[in-house]
Amino acid sequence: MTDVAEKATALLALHTAPELLTVVNVWDVITTKVVGDIEGTRALATASHSIAASRGYEDGENIPVDEMIAEVARIVAATSLPVSADLEAGYGDAAETIRKAIGVGVVGANIEDQLKPLSEAAAQVEAIMAAAAAEGVPDFVLNARTDAFVRGADNPLQEAVTRGKAYLDAGAPVVFVPGPLDEEAISTLVAAFGPQRLTTIGIPGSVRLSRQQELGVARVSYGPMSQRVALTALAELVEAVHADGGVPESMRPLN
């Protein structure tokens, strides 16, 4: 477990450093190799939506947890980089799911709060961190996700602040607030959590990465956006073929 613990410590350091950490999410071995081989990639993260879709499941814990963990294990085995796994809401027992993930070499994770009662959600964070410590990985990088924006809380920014602070108090090192965050919202969240404690998601129209770094964001993830970009390229190839075109000259060789 020493190697896993060391990778967790390295991943945590990437979050706490002033330089913004970007992770373009992967969903299988070939995407792991492509993303991991690009110069500048320092860590990897899986996308649960993308893994589920690639295996024929709808998002939302429809893919069985053991099947999800098995796919994540293949990803971990395909790279020497630290890997964080998107494990949805924890499959009914988040601490046990994290324990299984650590068993295959995962050193960080996203877990959704789904706007559960705050006391319950904070207790879940505490249980996850306790389970990680018990597995010998005290620096496990829980990216505690609040769904304040994606589930339409009445005042999503204030809800995210309240929940994020509670999750940090419960031991999470980072809080993930997916949603369309403008510069003012990011500044508010960083002020509430402290610098290098916020993860955002990259979507069309997001604040520029250089500006997010200046504001003190720890990490930007891309969730299912990477798979959507890849599938858009595939669809555009099909459209080009149907229109008497072909493979673009910009295509890169894959090893």
C-alpha cells in the first residue's frame, strides 16, 4: 500500500500547489494512454458518466459498483500517474466503495452529495476519510462534490458555500462545485474555502484557466466533456464520409 499512499500524497500536493491542476477525464485504457502520454498531464481522473455510457448504462449508478471498480482498476493499471475516480454518490455505502477503490490503486475520488441533509452528507465525508486512513492512505484526495448548482438549490452559491465548508471541516481536502460558475462565484467560493480548496468543471463558456489559477482554484476537471468531444469528432467523421469526404489530415497516430 506504500505506493498507493505515496501517490495520494503526490496528488494532494498537486491540488495544494499554486499552479492549477487540470485533469481531462478518461473512461478506458486507450483514453488513459492518450491523455497520460500528453506532455503536461500530471494526474488522471475517471468520468463515471463516460464509463457507464461506454458500457451501455445510463448515468446515475446504473452500472454495478463492481463493474465500475473493475474498469477503474484497468485504468489505474495502465498508467503510472495518480488516478482519482468518479464514484457517483458512493453506491449506497461510500466508505466501503472508497475502500474497494483504494484496493485497486485509486488515490482520490469524487463523491456526490445529491443535496442530502447536510449532517448526513458531512458524516459521509468523515466516514470516507476515516476509511481511507484505515486503509493506510491518510492523504486520500476526496473531491467532495456538492450538487447545489446541478440540482438547482434555491440559492446555489450560498448552498455550495455552506456545504463545502462543512465538508472541509469533516476532513475533505477539496470541494467540487460543478456548474456554470462565473468569476464572481469562483471568487466567493475561494474566499469561503481558502485557496487551492475548490475544484470546478470545464464547460463551454468557463472562466479562462489562467484566471482561475489567479483566483486560487485548485483543480479543473472535465467530467463527460472529454467523451462528448471525442464522440463529436466521430460524428463529424461520419458526416464527412457521407458527404464524399474522409479522414482529416489533422488525425494523430496512436501508439
